[in-house]
Amino acid sequence: MKTIAIIGGGITGVTTAYALAKRGFDVTLFERHRYAAMETSFANGGQLSASNAEVWTHWSTILKGLKWMLKSDAPLLVNPAPTWHKLSWFAEFMASIPDYERNTVETARMAVAARQHLFAWAAEEGIDFDHKREGILHIYRDKKGFDHAGKVSELLAKGGLPRRAVTPTEMKAIEPTLAGTYYGGYFTESDSTGDIHKFTNGLAAAAARLGVRTLYGQDVATVQSNGTQVVITVAQEDAAPSVHTFDGVVVCAGVASRDFAAQLGDRVNIYPVKGYSITVNLNDAASQAGAPNVSLLDDETKLVTSRLGVDRFRVAGTAEFNGVNRDIRADRIRPLIDWVEQCFPNINTRSVVPWAGLRPMMPNMMPRVGKGRAANVFYNTGHGHLGWTLSAVTADMLGNVVADTARAVQVPGHLQTA
């Protein structure tokens, strides 16, 4: 197995292409947009946050979803209209609740490991992505939230991530621009932030230098495998579909991964969970001085922040279960702007760019990384809200799986396809 196709040019597809190219594979990446990272990897919260590794498979998530179901500006919003996909997903979500602690620990472990790969790749390839290593501060307005964070910290520590409790006075010293009254916080000095879109495009260019064939504007219509060969058909607007053959394929297609998996005989129960962000342009000196340098995570409102360079401030979050719907709703954006004005009153919010993206989320909140049913089919998808954080380590993991599979079919003198 030598030639590998990758479907999807977001953060997971590009990191996977890079990891496989470094291992000597002949890689072709298909992306339906004209550029890399144009969907969920375009304008996320920017956090490389091992401290956000807590999975959502907890009864409190269900209770909040029910409580907020009819509240349009709620941090967690579930469209009550039933679909089989949604019902099956939530049934599996609830079935995964007993694994909450184990999956949180494992996610933290992966997130810590991911840093080594991502930082090394950025340094090796000279990628500028507004990387800021100032830590992440979790903020809490009441004792209940703070106490829960203490329990989560114990799980994170088991995954190899230390973080420390801080008083309101210490919070002010860590981030002087933060306004408001807080019960306390938790600070993770080893976490960082960056621009996912810049990084993904920089790594895509590096992958191309390594020989990866990047095919943009290529909308994959079908993918089939007979176990030894993969056939990919790409739809063409004004021409007959183009057909490509490979030894193997890796599906990294975000929320579309479920449909591709079904074509390949696999079940990958990803649900699209919409998140919103705003990018506040800091166009004046007062706004630049009034914006935080330390990244924040407000657990009550489920919002995260990142300072991207001198003149951009990103705020992102919320979760909306509404199917494949990319509409940017004003009633979901307004709470993000209000939050900025409350917590950072010196920021001018006249210039705000809204965005929405669909997180590809598995019911157990763990990414699907590894083999499919066919011997030459692989998956690296379903990272949910931690795609940016986990992408480098899952790409490395998948690279090892593909390399091991290729070695398993080697015979003396030549390499068989499989």
C-alpha cells in the first residue's frame, strides 16, 4: 500500500496528509473548497486547550439541554424536532455516560501529547499562526461551578495535565483587563492559542513541498473499496465525473464523514454540532489595550477567547444540535457580543465578523481514529470541539496505523497493494 487518498482539507485532513507524507507515502488530498480550512477549521475559538478535555457525556449536559431547549440564546440549544440520526446519537451519548471519567482522562492525555507534534511541525516548517503561549484561564462565577472544576482537575491530572486553582485577586493579576466579579478560577499555564486557519494553510503548503498532491475544488461524490483498491469519483460541474484509484483512503471529512463511511460499509455516527464565533477587529489603541492576552474559558456561558495577533480578538462557543445547518443566527451571535462588552468594556465592538461551523461529534466525544471494515480504509474524524487541540496527535496515530498496515502486506522484493 503506497498511494493514499485523503478526503477533507480541514485541520485533520491536512495534518494526516503531512504525517503520511513524512512516512514516505504518496498522498493525494481532496478538498471541495478552493482552499484548505474553509469550514470548521476556519474561525474556531483558537484554543490549544488540554484543559478543555472534559467530555460532555455527563448527566448535567442532558439536564442543561432540557432546561434550555426553548431559550434561543442558550449556550446549549437542541432543536426538539426528532430525527432518527439525532435520536440514535443521543441514545449512544447517554450510553457513554459511564465512560465519562475514563474518556476525559484519555482526551487530556492525547491533548498533552498533541502539543509536541504540533509545535515541532510549526517550528520545522516555519509556520506563523499567531501562536500565543500565555496559558488558559477558566473563570467561575459561583461555588458550584468552581467545585466541579476541582473534580475535573483531578481527572486532567491523571491525564498528565497540571492546572492550579486561583483566587479572584490572582485572576486579576493573570489577566488585568477582565472585568466582573468571580468566585475563582483555574489556570493552565501550558495551554496556548493560535489561528487554526493560518496553521492549516501553512501545513498544507509544507505537505505540498513534501510531495502531497492537493486537489482543491474537488467535490468527492462517491468512494468505494474492494479491500485492495479504492475508487474515488469527483463530481464536475460542466463535465463528466473524474475517477481516481488508490491503494487506500483516509476519511477526514468532518460532518460528511458519516456519509462516506456508509458508502464504505462502516458506521461512524457523527452528528453536526454547530458552534459560533465572532472576530472582533481591534482597530484602535484603546481596544488593543483593553483586550486580553491570556486566553479565557467561561464555563457558565461555554465561551472561549483567543487573542490573535495585535488587532484581532476571537470569541467562540455554544453548541447547537440542529442538523447540517450553517446559518449564522443573529440571536446566537448577540450573546457573544454582549459577553465581550460585559467582560471587556474597553473593547470597541463596532467591527465584528460573525461565523458558524459544524463540529463533527461522536456520541462518546472521542475521535474515530483507525481502520474501517475494509483493509485499506481508515478514519481520522469526529474530534468534536477539540479538533484543533487533538489534530496533531491523531494524525500521528493514524500515520502509525497506516504504516503498520502497509508493512503487514510487504513481501520480499516488492510491496503489494492492500
